[in-house]
Amino acid sequence: MRGHVAKKGNRYYAVVYEGTDPKTGRSRYRWHAGGSTRKEAEKVLANLVKRVHDGDYRAPDRITLGDYLQDRWIPMKRAQIKHSTWDQYRRNVLIHVAPRIGHISLQKLTPEDLDGFYAQLMVDGKRNGAGGGLAPRTVKIIHNMLHKALADAARKGTVLRNVADLADPPKPRALAPKEMRIWTPAQLRQFLDEIAHHRLHPAFYLAANTGMRRGEVLGLKWEDVDLERARLSVRHQIVNVDYEVIVDDLKTTTSRRTIDLDPRTVSVLQAWRKSQLEERMLCGLRPGDDGIVFAKPDGAPTHPDLFSQIFERHVAKSTLPRIRLHDLRHTHASILQVSTVASGASFDRVEYRAAI
């Protein structure tokens, strides 16, 4: 045995023998937080002793939770996860974790610290000036992030255990499903007619006729469009990371897909391609076949928020029922389903085109 359990105050510690100090000749011991009960401390000690015997033991780092997250974990995760997920992690650490519990030593962090942190967020976690607490679902997302970070620290031996395993985050309340709002074929036709004068009409047309998501439409590249074969490949998307627009690859095989195009959509894209080449020449840019399909005249990506704002402002001034831009996707699916049921066959984009 190379250690023992000791109690200091109301906390238990696993004390591990680390050998003899070469300068003083005295025995060196390292105290590790073991929890609020002797049984917990004994488990920690057993794990430490095993690591010592296996040669995997390392002295704990003197680092705070905030420094570990901001200086080690967040930078390390940047290349491993989607940009949008990484940005959410970074913001949650910067806005919520670091100001409240970032000063706590990583080695001394307890489940009770996390429980108290979650309770605070539920009371006054908002930082938009209005005050108030965060929703349980949002707090649970922050807990999941901390759980991943501490699991990585435990796996690498930076900490002895993942204290988030013992924490009690709030349970998100079941949300009632949002009422789906869609347009009829006639209403969708009205919208496309009304927006026809706008420069980004082809982008709205493609979204309405393919069911592509906003980020997928704006992230589409000409290299993924085959107008001769009347099809396109969905492989990229636009994401907004820290106010910066980034073209990112789609991560899942279900998101990456090929879509057949009807003749009218091909015609719209052909006309848009011609118009875009003229824009590029006026801006002094090389008229090549690369780049983003629905880029700005200078070739820069279109911001997704701007795309949504154009849609919302138009609908607000129109006689059309108010729906979200994302509801164009639901409208597309609904019209396809109706066309399929009416024809008694698998969906046909020609029939869809006729419906609107």
C-alpha cells in the first residue's frame, strides 16, 4: 500500500506516497480530494495506487477550471468538432463558467460546486441586461459541455475523477411540439412571384423547390452543381461562428445527399449563373466556375441572418400568412407528399413543379 485516507474538516482525502525528497530526505505525500465520505476517498485511493503500480500516476496540475477550459480544452476541441459547436462551447465558458466558478482549482472542484453553479444559472444566468434565469435545457447543455471537458481531463490523468458524474443538473421540461406553419401551393407561388425582383430570388427559389436548409443553400458551391445532368450535391453549409461566416463541410452522411432538379429550377440556376458572371466581371473578378453559388457580388458568402431578414421583411409586407424561412422546408415536404398521394407513385419533381 502506498497511501492512506485522511480527513480534514468535513472532507476526505486520498494521501499518496510519492517517494523521498532528494534534497531533504523526507517522505513526500500528495493529498488528493476524495469526496465527502470515506468510501469515496477509498475508491480514489485505490485508483491512485493502481496508477502508481502501473506507472501511469502523475502529480495533479495546479490549474483552475477556467484556465483548463480556456487554455487547454477549448483550443484542443476546435479541430475536433463543428465550428458552431465549438463556438457554443467557447461562449458558454466565457459568459457563464469562467466568471462564476472558473477560479476554483480543477483538483478541488466538487459536485456541490457544480450543483450550486447550475442553481445560480437558473436564477440569474441571463446576460442580456434583462436579468432572469436560463432555461433548464440551456443549463443542461452547459452541464453536458463540462461533463465532456472533465471526462477528457480524467482520461488523461489531469484529474482523478469526473465530478460532473455526481452533479445534478436540472431536468429540461418537455416542450410542446411547435405548430408547423406551411403555405399552400398557391401561397408559395405568390411568394416566388413577389420576390422575383430581388437579387437573391434564385436562392429562395432553390430553397422552395428542393427543401434545402438555409445554410445548405447559402453554402452551395458551383462545383457541386451539374446543370447538364440536372442535379446538385449537398456537401457544404454556411455557419456563423463568432460573427464570422464560414463555409463548413456537412458532417453526417444523412445530410450529404444528391438532389435531382426539375427543368424550371435548372433554367433559374442557368440564368443566375449568367447574371453572377456579369457581376464578377464588373467587380474585376475572374469569371470562373468555382466559388459559392449565392455569393455577394464580390464573391463573399451571404450572411445567413441577412437571408432570413430579407424573407421576414418581405412576408411582413405581403398578404401571405407569417411563416419562418425554415418553414419553406416544411412547405416543400408537404406539397411533395400531397403530389405523391395524388399520383399514387413515388415523388416526382415535375409533379411538384406543376403543383406550384
